[in-house]
Amino acid sequence: MINTQALRIIACPNCKNTLNSSSEGLFCNKCNKIYPVKSGIVDFLTQDNLQGAKLANAEYHDKESNFYDRIHLHVSRENKLFRRIVRDRINISGGKVLDIGSGTGFVLDNFTGKNQFFCIDISFNMLRRIAEKHDQEIIWALRADAESLPISD
């Protein structure tokens, strides 16, 4: 489902123009790019901008997504450290949070309150997993390259 109220926060990663919704997904009037929405995830990546190491990264994390949390045991230790250093020292309750490299939801796992998250990852399946775990908190799940963010400002 397209969240039209939050649509003004995201932008075309190609030209930074605002995006509009259509039956095909999101489109840019300026550069005529169309970004499909699959399973609630906006896909800003194409074969043109996903090559080499970035393609390998996306493919690896797509394969690992279903068991990532179980095999990366360091995450539980990092959760405790994250809470002690970050979460307990800042108050963003009710705020908008941009999570770049969201993975399966490490940041969302550690924040409580009525925050609205914009989750960005290069892996479609990681975004699918985070949406399964945190559907209510996520405003947008965006498959995008962190070096070309689809954010207006």
C-alpha cells in the first residue's frame, strides 16, 4: 500500500525530483523513471545500478535473510550495547527514523514508541524479513543503494 502522506519524503534517486504513485508503482515526472512496488517494497534498483560488488552483496543477503538473525550471534551482544549507548540516551518517540542498511531490523528491534521508519537496504529479502517483523512501524521499505538515496532531503 502506498503511503501518500509520506511520499513527499522520498525522491527519485536519479534526479531528486518528487515521486507520484501510479498503478505500476512510483514514477518520476522529470526523468520518466518508474519504480515498481513489490510486496510493499519500492524497488529503486535495476541491473544498470546494481553490478559487481553491489550485486554480489544483494544476492548474498537475499540468500541469508531467512536465517541471518540465527547465525549472527553477535547481534544479541550488539543489541545490549546499542541500547546502552544510543537508545537510552536519545528520545525520538513519535519521530521519523531513516534506517540505512536495515537488514532484518536491528535498529527497529531496539526502539520502542510510535516511531515511523524509512527502511533502506540493497537486499529485497532483508526488507521482506524486516516488514514481517515490524510491519506497523515501517512507513516505507525501499530497496536502494546507500550511495544514491531516494530521500528528498
